[in-house]
Amino acid sequence: MCSYSTDVYFKQHQSVKQIEACVATTDSETGRFRQRRRTRAAIVDAAAELLRNGRTTPGVTEIAEAADVSRRTVYQYFPTVDQLLLDATLGLLSQNEVDIAIDRADAGGDVSERVQAMTRALADLSAQTLPLGRSLIRLTVDSPGENIEQPKRGYRGVAWIERAIAPLRSELDEAAFERLVSALAMVVGWEALIVLQDLRGLPTDEQTRVSIWAARALIQAALDDQASQLTSTPATAKPATRAGDADRDSQTDERDPGTDRG
């Protein structure tokens, strides 16, 4: 019996350790990703602030000093100054308007309304942002980059999406939430509008309607998947009875109850 209990304990303990190791790895990777995104944001924000203050062509050294990073770090994220300045200019054109749109959206936590408000705000700015966006795509696609796993652009759009769907954090697990962010990044933003314009030839109003429709479908799919996982989780099975225990129980049941009497 002691040997059996010990075996069960060690198997369970090993499983717990494996789960903890997996969670620790995921947290570590997520932490590094968020740190890289914060660094990238700091560089872009520093460049945007210099542009806002009248510096039409700030150099790498000036931007690095304003962001409190090294020149090498700037080049790790932005192989060319043109790419950095385009990204910063896009931020200047859209940051306030999109932030305000999300803030003014449904205060009760209706995620679809929040995403719709964000999408409409981005579409309203498309006449200004799409030409710059096309140039930014060309620069980032042509640039090899030092780390293919590091996003080359779009941190601002990802941050907007995370903010718009933040009320779902209590309804989705971490993996499902991140998957939804990735899915929405394909259908919301100026990149999505370029696709709908170039591949489908849609006018601006229809581009917006399609983006909103696709975003709503993805949000509902994420909620349905989460609900399905919760309802299909199997109950914990009872441990199997060992053969020796079963034999003893059988022998006990077959004994004449009278034999136990004194």
C-alpha cells in the first residue's frame, strides 16, 4: 500500500512540476515580449515627441538619447531612420483620435462596441494614414531585421486592440485572449483596409463595414470556444483499484457473515 501511494504521489508531483515549468516558461516569454514592446514604444514615442516639437528629421543619436536607449537598440528595432519616422508620424496622426474613440465607446464593457469605435476611428483617418502605411510596409518588408520573431511594426495597433477587448480578460484564459488579439490584428487597422482596398476594390465605407463584421465574428468565436472548453472538461476520474485490493474485497464479501460473530 505504501509503495502504491508513493508511486501515485511522485507521478502527481512530477505532473505538477511539469505544469509549473510550462507556466514559468510562458510567463518568461510573455514578459520578454512585453519588455520589447515597451522599448519599441519608447523609441517611437521619443521620435514622435521630437517631430511634434519641430524637429523634422531627428537623427538616431538624438532619438536614442530622448528614449534613454543606445543607438544599437534603436537599430535593432528600426534598421532605417525612415521606418522609425514613418511609424512615429502614423502615431501622431492617429493616437489621440483612436484613444478618444475607445474611451467614448460603451462604458458597460460591450467589447463589440469598443472594437467598432476603434475601427471607425481608424477608417476615418485612412486618407492620411494609408499612404504612410504603404510606405511603412515597403520598408519593413524589404528590411531583413535581426530577429524574425520580433514584430516589425504594429505595436500601437496591438495595444489598441488589447485595450478595446480588455473587458474579456475575465472571460477568456490567457491563451484565448492572445489568440483573439492576433486574429483581430488581421481584420482591424490600416493594414486590413489596404487589403480590402487592393484585393477587393472596396470603397471606404464598405471596408469599414467588413472590418467590423469580421471583428464581431472573431469575438463571438473566441467566446464560443471558451464556453465549449469549459463544458467539455472531463471530470476527474477515480484511481483504478489494484488487483490485490479487489481480491481481498471479493473474499470479504464471500465470507459468511456469521463467522465474525463470537
